[in-house]
Amino acid sequence: MAVLHDLICSACEEVVVDASSTGIGTFCRCGNGTLEIFYGNWGKRKATPFDPALRTVVYEHPGTKKIIYPGRNDAEMPERYRVQGYERIELKSLSEVDRFSKKHGLVNEAAHYNRGNSYDHERGRR
């Protein structure tokens, strides 16, 4: 049974999306190279910037590295935090959120869990 892969030509680097695995090793249309599995750099897809209204905001103290999570990302930083030396940090893409989460041992629930389509075994489908 064939499996679908993205394939790339070893010569012209043309990418064939969702090709059958039986095509691995066959000649490309250019006639100069063979098709290989394209592993790609999928991390670049996550670098797409968020809409400014959806950005994640945290307040970080540069000296102590203490993090404060505001209730809203569109509100101004309270003066009491500004006086203490906190800086407002906007995480503008999913890759920045993932990097921040990994550094601080957190998980971004909205990005990594689907809360709306789960199946509840006790109550049936939601």
C-alpha cells in the first residue's frame, strides 16, 4: 500500500506535494534528478506573525526574570509594574510563544490542545 509523501527533486528542487511513496527514486520531470522525500523546514510555517489583537503579552522584570501574565493583551501596563522596572514583551508568532514556553517550562494550551472537538466517554459527544 502506498503512502503519501512530499517529494523533492535532487536536481531542480521542485516539490511534489502528496505524491505516492512509489514515486521515491523515480526521475523528475526535469530529467536531471530523482525524487526524494522532502522533509522540509516546517518550522518556518509557524513564524507567521499573529494579528496584533491576538498577540501574547507578558511583563518581565529584567533583573529578577520574574514573569507576570496580564489578564488582557490590549491593556496598558499598570503604572505599579512600570515603576518596579517590568518590561512589556509581545510574542508575535507561534514560534516565539513556543520558545518562551520551552524556556519557562510552560505549555500554550490554545496552540497545542483542541478543547472544542473532544469526545467525552461519560457524556457522549459534546
